[in-house]
Amino acid sequence: MRYCPDSPLAIVFDLDGTLVDTAPDLLGALNAVLTVEGHEPVAPSDLRHIVGHGARAMFEHALLRTGASVSPERMELLTDRFLAYYRVNIARGSRPFPGVPETLTFFAGTGAELGVCTNKPQDLTELLLDALDLTRHFPVVIGGGRTPYNKPDPRHLLEVVSALKGRRERAILIGDSPVDVAAARAANIPVIAMSYGYTPVPAHELGADAVVDDFAKLPEAVSRLMCA
């Protein structure tokens, strides 16, 4: 892999569905609450594509499948119970996708600055990264609630780039969802979509600058985009 010599890259990563397969624990928390509430659990394959959209969206889709409905007040209670369960089971089954730690180490060795930009609440983001020994790779982590705005608002992404002391023209986002692509487009920053992520839209239809199937192949893709 080669990098253009003018300045280091700022490489910004989404978290769920990009760096870490968090679906096992997110869906585990969902089913734990559904079961206690007397609802049928959902099959992981049925809602895997929606786990990156937050607890409320998962409950809405799960209850829709059973024909059940709940009031806004009840939904808030379910979400609180979900978060409480998830917080203490956050890394029971979640793991970095293959090649993630090694590739992050490689990127850092090239002089690139690495950051995380995620809508996952800041405290849960930090808890997960710590549990999986990934925090050491990222000097900047900005999750949900850390700023007044979340992706697809481009300010969320640009805040990470700025904190890395990077330049927009030397920054790139690695994500997996329509929200990631929309944020990158609004920020005028290139974006790579990981094909294995959590999206109801096939990765090749997201409109990213490149689609990568294997995290270990990211350096080659980044080089093609940033050193053309």
C-alpha cells in the first residue's frame, strides 16, 4: 500500500457493522426484554439488517412482526430496559470483524490518524471499545450525545476529522449504511462501504465510492481512492 506524500490521512470509522459485529448482543438484549414482556423473540436473521438503527427501531420492527403495539410511554420503558441489559452484556458475543485489529495497526503504522464516528451512545461506545481492546487504536471517538448532532449530519463526521487535526481533502469515512454514505456526501468526504454490515439496502446500491468485502483489503481500497 502507498500513501500520497503531502500529508497523513484521517481515517474515520463507523462502529456497529463496520468495526464490530455487535448484532449478537444487541439482538440478545432485544430478545431478553421481549421474552420478559411476554412477546415472541425474533430470529437474528430477521432483524440483523436493522440493528444499526437503534433500540427503538429494533423494538418497532420486532413488535410489528408479531402484530403487537405499545404506547410511546411503554416503548420508552422497553428501551430503558434494553439499554440496562445491553450495558452489562455488551461484549458477550460481539467481536471485531476479521482483520480489524491487524488492519488498524497497519494504518497507524503508515502515519494515518484514526477516529470513530458513531451514533451509538458515547458511554456504550467507550464501554464496547474498552471491552474489545480497541480503544488504543483511536485517539478520537465521538459517539451519540457527545455533540448536538449525529450522522447523517456532516458536522458529526467533520468534528472527528477536526479533532484528529486532519484536513477534509485528506479524510475518508469507512462505514456500512445509508447514514454513513449520506454523512460523507454532505461533508464532501470519500466513503467506503463494508459489504458485510447492517443495512437493508445492498452495499453496492448505497452509492459509496468503493465497496469492500474484507476489512484486511481496506488499505488497498483507501490507497486507490486517496492516491489516484
